Amino acid sequence: MIRKFVTNTLVLVLLIGVSGLVYIRLAPDDILALHTTPPAGAVPGSPVTLPGGYLLEENSELPPEKLLQRLHSVILQTPRTKLIAGMPSEGMATYVTRSLVFGFPDYTTIRVAPEGDGSRFQIYARLRYGRSDFGVNRERVTGWLRTLEAGRQ
């Protein structure tokens, strides 16, 4: 009797866990909530609203259209990453990158605006589930910038 109870409980816990992972993998993206700029008062280079968020703002000597197109190309080379809202030609685009094993989504919004002869760009990366991404969003964004810099030389 106890053995059957333990077995049924383990099966139930396993099914709940699998259901949660299926939900995370298949949950729809709320484009209106995700394709947005960071919250007011967010400070670049630090966690944004919750640990797991990252905000970067920098200047570039490239014109906005060219910078966004290059960023778009670099970002789409990242495994498990796709464009979900906006377009580089619009000046703002949002991407989702999913983790390899469980498919946890991380969202990144890129916004570029003219500034002088070049442009000012903002990269806002954040997670959807959990409280920490162990620095993954920050590392992804800085990796994109390193790739972008290497391509200009």
C-alpha cells in the first residue's frame, strides 16, 4: 500500500514537472509587453528591475540603419534566437533566445536612434521566468558587441 502511494506520488510529481517545462517551452510571447523600452529610471550596466535583466547604452559612429542591420545579423547568428517584434528598419527590434535544455526564454530589445554623425543604441535584455539568469543576459549582450567590433576591423 505504501509502495503504491510512493510510486503514484512520484509519477504525479514527474508529470507536474514535465507539464511545467512544456508550458515554458510553448507559452506564447506577449509582444505588447515585451517589445518595449526599459522601465523609467533603469541604470545602464546594472540589473534592471530584477536580477537577470541587463541594460546597456552606448554611442556608435555608425548611422542608425547600418548599426541596427549589423546588430540584427550578429544577433540572429546566436543559437535558438529569433526576431519576435519590430524590424531593424523601424529602429527597434525584440528577440527571444531560448536556453538549450529547458527552453527558458530571454528577451532582448534593441533600440537605435541618430546622435550627431552616428547613433546611440540601447540593448535591454531580461528573463521571463525566475529571479536570476546567472549573468547569461549580460554575457550574451557583451558577446554580441565583441562580435560587432571584430567585424568592423
